[in-house]
Amino acid sequence: MKHKLIGTVLIALAIASGCKNDNDNEDINIIRFNDGHFILYRGYSHKYSDALETGATPFVVNLLGEGVSYSSDAGKFTGTGSLITAYFYSENNAEVKNGLYTIDIFSQKGGDTADSCRIYYNFDFAQDTGKIYTIKAGTFDVVNLGRVMSYKIDIQTANFIRFTGEFRGTVDPL
């Protein structure tokens, strides 16, 4: 009986320790490109205007990397680090709704599209120096997980520099 109990406990421990959970994914919030990467830690968004003629509502979304913060007093980004910024055109006038947003290089501003996407990498916002990548293709897969948002990112520049990863964190209103 004692051996059976120990065996059952060991099997239960093996199953429990082998189960994968969301915390096991160390790649969350890491954006990779070529030989580089950067880490995102929080987001901000704001409704840019009311619904357009296309029926979509534009929202500006900013995903901040380590070293970058937003100064509400100055109304601008500060520090040195990375930032992803884009306009998202949502079919919901209250928020960026769940869905796959495709980069629209023609800026037609239809629902479930994004444009004016740029990545600031190792950018010093006080000196206005660093690398800026203009995004020409790709997708953002947006999922509202409650208080936390998920942005699965697969985008690239005209020179085929591809940025991939997932931001998972809070996206607060500006």
C-alpha cells in the first residue's frame, strides 16, 4: 500500500511538473530581428478621432521598450530604448478590438488594418538619435486577455528586416 501511494504521488508530480503554463514562455515581450532584439514592458493607446468614412476608428498604440517612458507632463516619450508605434483602425469605436490587423501601406484606413507603423530602436528621445525602421508589411494579432493585452507581432521593413515576437501586458489610455 505504501509503495502504491508513493508511486501515485510520483506520477502526479511528474504530470504537474511537465505541464506547460504561460509563465514557461520566456519569449513573451521579446521582439527579435536579424541579430538583435529588444524587450517591451508596457503599452499606451489613445483614440485618435471618431469613426472615419470607412467605419473604422483610429487608435494610436505605443508599445514601450525598456529604457523608454512616457512623460504625461511633457506629453512625450523620454529615455533611450525601443518603441513600436502604429495607427490601428478598429471596427469598435471604444477600443482596439480583437483581430488580425494587417499593415496597409496605402493607408486606406479600413477596419482591421494598421498603418504609420515605426520602430524606434536604441533611440535617444532627448537627442532624437537612433535607428528608426518604417514598417511596410506584416500583421499584429490583437487579443484582449482582460486587464492584459496580447499583440503578436510579425512585421517587416521594405528592406526585409523582419520583427517578430509578442507583447503581453497592460495598454493604458493616454
